[in-house]
Amino acid sequence: MYTVNEMMNRFGEKLNDVFSDREKRHISKMFMMHYMNQDGTDLLLNRKQEVAEDVVQKLEKAIEKINSGKPVQYVLGHMYFNDLKLKVDSRALIPRPETEELALWISKMWKYDSPKLLDVGTGSGCIALTVKDEIPKSNVFGVDVIQNAIDLARENAEQLKLDVKFDFANALKLEAYSRYKWDVIVSNPPYIPIEEKDEMNDHVVDYEPDTALFVPNDNPLLFYRAITLYAKTHLVPKGSLFFEVHEEMAKDVEKLLISNGFSQVEIRKDLQGKDRMIHAQF
């Protein structure tokens, strides 16, 4: 039998060296908290407590899955996004830190209003749910072309008890929403040229949905162009359009927005200093 402290150390030691020592400690703590049903303080106070054999077996299986390349978030089955506990699995992309920053940017800019917001390519629903949580009076819709992703987003909304509507729609053909006007339209669309696939980590390429990641090499702004054209006729005056962008395409998206009549175009850097977010008004 292992104590809590011994099992935490064992978990970290058995993880592949693709993780730094700091990451190993963080991952082992997350899984111990999850399977022991304790928070960080409890783990510390109970570090000499013996870990039940069934929990040890679950932890050992988790280590095997992580070392096989499966993303940590998918193995755990959930993650925290702006303090919201989201269910995550292979039905949708794992939300990234820069997407958290984008969601908070929207929430801060519109927190004194009651915006009607459309999230195009909603995936797990992370942006839509964050805005609804931060601005309870907002009216939020999320759409996706992947039915499995819509199902996941709905499960997250139900679990979090947040009233967000999720439905099917193709970002390239938003005619089904032609009768609506929005205060805010946001999208984190596919933007990685397919030629970059070989340079990406296996745990991304092998497990996360291709349709949410990649675009043709000769048309990388495909989704930005379609959503921008939709936004021109479906935003209220001085409404906001937000995008998450590929760091090397921010200037191209900026030009696209300006050429389509958008103003006050702002590119914002993420915490890594990369150009990853854009806001514009029409």
C-alpha cells in the first residue's frame, strides 16, 4: 500500500520525460485530487493516509494512458477553464490558455451590457459558457458543425446550470441564422495549415478532431473570410467581432477586417507574447 505522499511521488516519477518536473508534480496532484476526491489542502493534511487499492489501480491506468500519448485532459475527463469545470473528451478540442484570455476579454468589454452573442465553432462550449457565467444577463448561442461537439457543449451547460443554447451550423454557411442580429460574434475557427501537421505533437494530431484544427494550405483564411462577411450584415451598429488567430496570420486577418469595413481593429497578444486575438467593430 502507498500513502498519499508516496503515490503522488510515484505518479510523477512514472510519467514520461516529455513533461517537465513541474508539470509532473502538477499532473500527479490533479489526478490524486480527482481520484481521492480531495482538494489540495486535504491532500497535504492527509499525506500519510493510505491510498485504497482500487484508487491505486485507477492511477496506474491513468499513467499508462498518459504515457501512451493520450492528452492529460482527456484521460482526466475534465479541465478548468476560467474557473468552470468543463467535461473534455475527443469530441472537441482541448481549450487552450489563449482561448481563456479571449473569453475574458469579451466578458470584460461587455460586462455592463446584456449582449446577444454568437459563438461560431463552439467546440466544448468554453467561450460561450464563460461569457454566460461572467455576464448572467447575456443571451448566448453556440454553433458547431460537429454534432458530437454540440452534444458535449450541451452536457457542459447542463452540468454547470448555465442557460446557453447550442445548435448545428456550418461556419461557412450561416444562412440558418440570417434572421438574427448580434451584439457580439466570436470564433476560434480552424486556422492551422495542413502542411504544419507533421510538425505538431502526436498527442494533438492523434487525438483531437482534425476538422477543428486544419485548413487548406492555399486558403488559410477560409473561415475568417466567411464569418467576417456574415458579421458585416448581422452585427448591430458598433457590435463586436472577436477572433482567435494563428500567430503568423494576425496581420492578414487585420487586413481582411479593414478591407471589409471594420474599424477599431485591435490585435492583442497572449501571455506568451504572441499575436493571438483580434477585436473589431462594424
